[in-house]
Amino acid sequence: METVSENRCFGGVQGVYRHASAVCGCDMTFGLFMPPQAASGPVPLLWYLSGLTCTHENAMTKAAAQGWAAEAGLALCFPDTSPRGADIADDAAYDLGQGAGFYVDATQTPWAPHFNMWSYVTEELPRALDAAFPVDPERQAIMGHSMGGHGALTVAMNHPGRFASVSAFAPISHPVASDWGRKQFTAYLGADEGTWTRHDATLLMQAGGFDGPVLIDQGSEDQFLDLLRPGDLAQAMAARVQDGQFRIQKGYDHSYWFMQSFMEDHIAFHAEALGL
Amino acid sequence: METVSENRCFGGVQGVYRHASAVCGCDMTFGLFMPPQAASGPVPLLWYLSGLTCTHENAMTKAAAQGWAAEAGLALCFPDTSPRGADIADDAAYDLGQGAGFYVDATQTPWAPHFNMWSYVTEELPRALDAAFPVDPERQAIMGHSMGGHGALTVAMNHPGRFASVSAFAPISHPVASDWGRKQFTAYLGADEGTWTRHDATLLMQAGGFDGPVLIDQGSEDQFLDLLRPGDLAQAMAARVQDGQFRIQKGYDHSYWFMQSFMEDHIAFHAEALGL
């Protein structure tokens, strides 16, 4: 585990670290905020999965989450969104390849050797954090934005018991019915749509939902409403009376200005679910 | 006044605007956050002057000030740090030329035609804001970081009665005695050090100080302590019993992680001085 940088922040430490990832077959970089409470013992961990084109750095720098996390006593992990490197497959489009891992394990050429973000964020990186930092694996929650909201919701619903809560800003909500989904699942997982089901938040919500509270914020002026399909997820949540809230935030778009505006709510939501 | 972008943020609007600057002889871009309270009338204005290498965007994106400003009902203006353009003088060093205006009006070749950031931030941009946005020119305060802390302190002390309060993170405190100052003042203002005096916070503090409260935060692990010379300013403040506080923040460095950690304090300080 290589330390790229560490800066004092809200009485804790905002770090950036690099490690060799076996599942991605390359070095991976992530951000980790450790709150001041970590000085006296393991702290709960909130995952933040980012959206298309992002690295570990975007949300870490722009989402203004650290102050609220410090107050609550939560660690925040900001993983990258894909493997990266000159020798790793890529695509000219912003929504496929590097920066667009979609939180799946690819089975198709040329993606399969490196694009295994599902295993990375659910297995390899959690183990690496447990080994190197005072985080408590028994107290975790997860959130994300856009493609990362898709990631957070699908990871949470596929791992009952692991996360106390899940939240998302403007998640890709029904990828099997959207061009943000069909294109990438075809490329990474192949044409058999049966392999896509466990990576679709609306289908998972219909099939069983999440065993804890869910918080979704969606801006009314989001420029990607057609691709995100928030209505499908809201319908599925209401139909199964999922514990949680689906909030339309009037006037907000898809940007980090939206996320930072409601970050206090999301951190407080997870802190409460974690018993903080 | 051209609108580059506007995003809903904390119930207000984070905008970026571009306008033709006569004093800089080029188009200038700035960020302006208008809080929700601006919908019902003019609001007080807090200036944020940025440091070396920054554009209008760095503090706007990384300082996490908007939430506190929205709560207090303050507008925030983030000017650029210099004129910019391919046809405008520059220097290969990061600390001279574009991105390093030092908040002076240059009198020397080749800088004089464009490098007039003093007149820009004290006269031209305030007039442009008054004309285009519901800000109250009778209620202003000013803050900044590093080179922008130097700018905030020198602008405030040269304009008694204009600003209710001034604050700075890690300001360049005594530029006439530092390589962050002597080099730039020589280039922009010439060898006559008499022209430098009104641009030195420590000398201004010794000569008369500020007619309101002052708040300075300085990280103990700042990598530029030798260039910033915080002790000279602290000594001058204490010697004249200047209303205010000089705080050493243990473990913090020169970065935005430091600034965002104490932004709540600074906004609350200015809000109180403005009677909010």
C-alpha cells in the first residue's frame, strides 16, 4: 500500500493510496478519509462509488462530505471507477472502458482481463482496507452518484447483511432498459441478458429490495433523466413498500453542486442507520 | 456579462460569468454564489481571493464554502487571480505572470498593460457585480488564501469603511521581506520599494491596522512557512492590539483540505461582523 498523499482535514486525514490490484491486473488508486475518531479505535466505513469519467478524486474533492463524516465519526472510501493504464483496453466513448467500469466483472473480450470492478469494490478493496486501516467491517454503508449510484444499489442488494444502509444521487436506475446500461452490459457481459439482472437496481428492487433503509435524491433538472430512468426505481420501491425515501429535488441538475447540497442529509442518514 | 454556467446549489445558484475587463484589457471570468435569500432582495457580499496558480474555479470547487454562505445569506465572489490569454505577458515561473497577479496594478514592462488586479478587484468587478446581481455594496467582507490572503488583507486595510471584516488562510504576510513578494513587486511595481508599502499586510498592520475584526488561520505543517512569514503579521497584530484572532491550526498544511476544515468558522466570523 503506497501513500500518494495525506492531508489533515477536519481533524482527521484525507489520504490517497495506491495498491496492486490482482482482480484488475493493474495498480489502483483510491481516496480514504479517516475521521478524528479513528485515533481511538476502528470506525464505521461509508463507501462512495463515483460516476462516469470520474477517478477517485472527483467526489473526494467536490462532494464536501468530509466535514459531515468527521462529525459523525465515519470513514469515507472513494474508489476509482475502472482499471487504468496504457496497456489496458479502452474505448473512445466516455461511457465505455476506462472511467466507465459500471461495477461489473467483465466476461467478454477485450474487457475480461482487467474490468472487474465488482470484485474489486466488493472483495479486494474491502480486504485491503481492513488490513491497513482502522475500519470496522461489521459497520458499513454505501452510496454513490449516477453510475456509482447504480453500483451502490446493486452492490448493496446483492450483499444482504453487509451494509446498514444505501443511498444514491441520481442513480442509473434501470440499466437493462437504458442506453446507459445496454451498451455497457453487452460489451462487458455479453448478449445473454440473464447475466445482467443482478446488476439492475430496478430489477433487484422488484425481486427483493434492500434489507435496510434506502435514500434516493434526484434533481428535477437533471440533464440525463431519460438515461437514468428514476421513475422505474421509484415505482419498484413504492410497489414493494421498501423502507426508504425517494426525493425529487427541485431545480437541481446532475452535478456535484447538487450532491454537496444534500450531502449532510446523506451522511446523517447513514450515521443513523449505523447507530452513530 | 456572459453566463458560462449556472447550477442550483444549497437552494441558491453557483454561477460562472465572463465579462470584458477594461482595466485588464481582456475577458475575465469569475464565480459567484448567490444564496437563496437573494430571491427576496440584495444580500451581503463576501469576496474570496485565491492563491498562486488558481483560477476562479479552485476555491469555488474545493473550499466547501457555499453551504455555510447559504445558511448565513451571503453571496460569495471568486475572482480570477490575473488577466489571461495567449497575447498577454506571462512567465515560465508559477509565481509570476498569469495565475500570479498579486493584487497590484503593474507599472512596469511588460506587465503594465494588463496586470491591474488591484483596480479589477477593488473597482471594476465590484461595479460589474452591483450592476448585474442583487448584492448590497454597503455590506461587504473579504477573505483569501495565500497570495489571496495577502490580497484580502491589503485591499481591506487600504479601504477603511468598505469591509466589515477580513480573514485569511495562510496569507503571504510580509511580502517585502519574502521571495513571495520581492520578486513580484520588483517585476510589477519596479525597484522603488516605496511603491510596495501599501501592498504589504505587515507594514499596513504596523501603520494603522484594520478598522474591524481580523481572523487569520495558519497551519502548523504549512510547507511554505518561510515564504509566508506568519510571525511578522502576528507580531504586528499583537503589537497594535488589533481586534481579531491569529490561530495556529496544528497539523494542517497549505491545501484546500485545510481551508475547508475551517470554512464554517470564517463564514460565521464574517456573518457576525455583517450583523447577520
